[in-house]
Amino acid sequence: MMRAARPIACLALILAAACGPKPRPMTIRDLQSSDVGLCYTHASIGNNHFKGQGTLMAYVASDGAIPAAWFNDGGKLDSPVFYRCMTALVVESKHEATKSDHIFGWQVMCDSDESHGCMTHPLDALPPPVDESLAQASLTFSDWADASDKGWGYYYVHNHSDALATFRAAAEANPNDARAQRGLALSLIATGGDIKKAREAADKGVALEKNAASLEALVRVCLKSGDDECAYSNYAEAVKAADVRDRRLDIASLTEPVKAAADRLAAADKAKTAEADKARAEAEAKLAKADPLGCYKMVGEEQAKCYVKRCFEAGAQAYAQELTKASGAAYAAGEMISAPGLNGATVVTIPIRAGKHKKGAQNMDASWTVVLGDNIDMQPYKQNIPAYNISKDHNACKR
């Protein structure tokens, strides 16, 4: 990585806030130990070599330039001079270009031993909770920061009223500014604004530039509105986006709330499944009660025979007894048989015949045409008289 040298004379002028307006940096330059040492030396004058630690944060544009910097926490350092010096140097720095704007941080540790001064290490985890008073007091903008840059600076230090006003103006001036749209969405929910307008702005941000940054904003709006499905599905897309590594600190803060949303979705699905299982069990029990032979579980001719047995088997036996009394011949109902009928129907027959083939006794077989479907239709086959009489007088299924 190439780094441009910073003239010491200009650094001294920075500390005095006298270097004049600075252009947007074009050359990559990290915050260096010599910069930190200079700020420490300057802040130590009359401060007995202060000590402590804090978190220095920056809002980084996609080209690597830094329009805003602030101290997230670090009240124990208790040196406004040091804060101003460090944030002034950060907004003159430039990182490598990335796929998206994002935040970047350094852990700053200062020792009372003058020989050590202060050291910085890039932040690789979520920063501590924001010390709003310190963050807002130390917020520094570059001379070239635009409205959206400033809106994000205000947003990250929790000056949400200024962030909302700034983003709203930026979005009105340029409705196609994706950063302004997602910033507007987040500022609206941070200030308790209209959740519907926040969702509209978040959706527009995604439409303009679908990446981890815009999806993250949409996830936050969805969480605020209680739309767990929206939050979970868009988070799943955000973590697969090309710029997710750049946005890792922002995305990391969503891990727990999205997990909670996923847990709620899983619990709701489990409850729905349990409810559906219960409804199926109740329906099964109802069917079993109404159809103790389990005909509804069968198919084809077996099902047709089952329904005839359920409705007419006992009736066929009663009819056989009536025939016996009327004729003197010992009629009895035999075992059912079935055969294919027309148009997919099944013809089911209960043989009703006189014992030992008594001479002169007629066969009184009862036959039905059975049509299966949502409603079971059983009609006497070709006006079969025994089937008609049994259906009329001995139908166990007749309501």
C-alpha cells in the first residue's frame, strides 16, 4: 500500500486549525504512529502525560476517503485537544477503495510514560456502546464532506434529529442517492418517525443499489416494524453480498436481533405445524368415528365393496330373513363380489340365495353401482329390486 508523506509543518498547522480548506484526498494514506505521537505530545502539554483508552471511529466512503471521524468512547482520556487532533488527522487520511461506504475503527491506548505515548490498533470487533456526549462533541467532518456524508456522521454519533434533517434534504435534492435513502430510512426509525415512510425509503435504497449496505438498512426497518420474515430473508441476502466484508461492523450488530427473529419464525412455524397436526388428528378421528371400517383409506374396488358392506351388509341379512319368512325358503346373504362397471364405476353384489338351492327358489342378489369421489354415490344396479328394497328399508348409512 502506498502512503503519502505528511509534511510536519502542515501537521503543526492542523493542530492550530490553520491549514485552510483541504481537497478530497487522492493518495492512500493510513493513520500512522507518528501522527498519533504528534497528537499525544501536543495534548500532553500541561496535562501531565494523560493516559487511558478509547475507540476512534471513521465513516469511510467507497473510494476510501474519510468524510467524518469521531471518538466513540474514551472519556478517561479526557483530552478534547487529543480528540480534535486525532479526528482532524483521520479526515485527511485515505484507505483503499472498497465496494461500499462503511465504518472503520481504531483502538487507541495512551500510556502515562512519555516514551510510549499512544498506540492504535485497527478495531476487529464491535465498538463499545456510543458515549453520545463525547461522540457528538468530537465529531469532525472533512472540508469536502457532502450532505449524505454528514448525515452518516450525525447518524453514527446518535445525533438522529440532525441526521434526519440532513438525509431528508439530501434525498429531496437527489432522489437517486442510495446513501441518502437508506440513511433517511434509518433516521426515521431512530427518531420514532413514520415506519411506512421508512420502509419506502429503505425499499428505494435497495432498488437503487442492492448491496449489503442497503439490505442492512431494510433489515433494521423490518425489525423495527416486527416483520421477522422480511428481516430474516434480507439479512440472508446481505451476508452474501459482495460488500459484506466492508460492512462487517454494521452487519455484526444485526446478528443477535436477526437470530431472535429467526427463532420467532421457527416458533411460529412449529405452532402452525402443531395446529395443523391437531386439525388432521381431529379430522382423522371424525372420519374414523363416521367410517369405522376405514373405507376412506382404501381405493378402487376395495373401497367400493367397503362402502357397500358398511351401508348394506346388515340390511342384506335382514332382507334375507324377510324373504325366508315370506317364501319359506332359507335365504342368506353371501360374501360380496365386485366387477368393473361403466365410466369407472364399480358394480358390487351381495348374493342372497336360498339354502341348498331349494327348488323353485329364485336368486335375490342385490347389486349396486358405486361411483367413488368426494361424494360416494351408490344406486341399485339396473333397477335391481333387492338392492332397491335394502336401500330403502335397511340402509345403515341413511341419515
